[in-house]
Amino acid sequence: MTKCWRMIVLTGVMTSVFLTGCMGKVKYPAYYRLNLAPPIDPPAKTNAPASIAVREFRAPAYLREGPIVYLTSPEEIGFYEYHRWAVDPRQTITGAIVEYLRASGNFKLVKIYDGRDDVDYVLSGRLEKLNEVDHEGGAQVEVALSAQVTEFHSGNTVWVNSAAEKGKVEGRNVSSVVAQMSKMTDRSIEELLKSLTLPPLSTAKR
């Protein structure tokens, strides 16, 4: 074997070893979802006069990127590169609120808003916070929600509220963080909606 061929073979072997080493260190993302409590069974029959649709909740841009968020200071936001949401939390929260309103028995129809004019009210909301907090004496999570209800046909705002919850993370891994986020989200939804009472529809209804 010539010197030139020996160098080519040696280079190929070294490249193969290098690639094998790199492939052995490949790290794949872990995916999570909010695990919210199932709603109670709705009343068997309701004579509620009004219907309501729920728009998909909005959120700040940094909460829509996919990675789970943590705060190392009030000013600094970090992202878990390999720990991501499998389901957009906005969708999970929107669906949970729809089920909560159905279970309340206060509406003859509750649905996701689809742009149609066949409802009396529209609830619009915002996921303000869904973070791990690491700068206040141990890992915590904070969740904050806000919402308002408008009459569909008049455009009048008839209800506004907000809710926020914070809880300590007991474990030392991201699964524990997400589990506490789920609990705080459940509490925030309940706190947000428990005061939801709507006035009679205005004459601008139809």
C-alpha cells in the first residue's frame, strides 16, 4: 500500500471514529403537555338562555416558541432547549375553559369560536405567564391568565377578570416543573371563571 493510500485510509478511519463519537452524544428533546383536571359532569338539562364561544387564548411571543421557559431573574428569560411542549398550552387552556363553561350549566351552548354569528357572547383570553422561576429562593412556577367577555352583536364588554397562581416545585427535574404548572393552571382557571356572571343581553343582540 502506498503512502498516499495509507493516509487516505487513516483519514477515513479517524473520520468514522469522530462521527461515531458525535452520534453517541446526540440528545433528543423530551415533550410535555399540561395535564389539567377533567371537568365535572354538566347538568343533565339546562334552561340557560345564552350561548358563548371561546377564542383561542393569546400569549406573549416567548411563550409561543415551544421550549419550556424559566426565569433566572426578573429581567432574564431562559429556554430549556431539550424540554418542549408537545401541545401548545394555549390550546390546552382554551379547551379546558370550554369544558369548564359547559360543566357550569350557565349556557345553552359553549364552543370554540369559529367566526360565526350564532352565539350571544365571546370570551377572549390571554396566557400572561407560564414560567419556572429560579430567582426567589428555590424553584417555583407562576401562571397568570386574563379574560374578558363581550356581547357578540353589540360589542359591549360585560365582564373582565384575571387570576394568577404561584407554587413551589418539589422535585428537581422538568417533569416536576410541568406537574406544578398543571396544578397552578387548574387553580388559575377556576379563580378566573368563578366570578363569571353576565347581565341580560342588550337589545342590540339581533
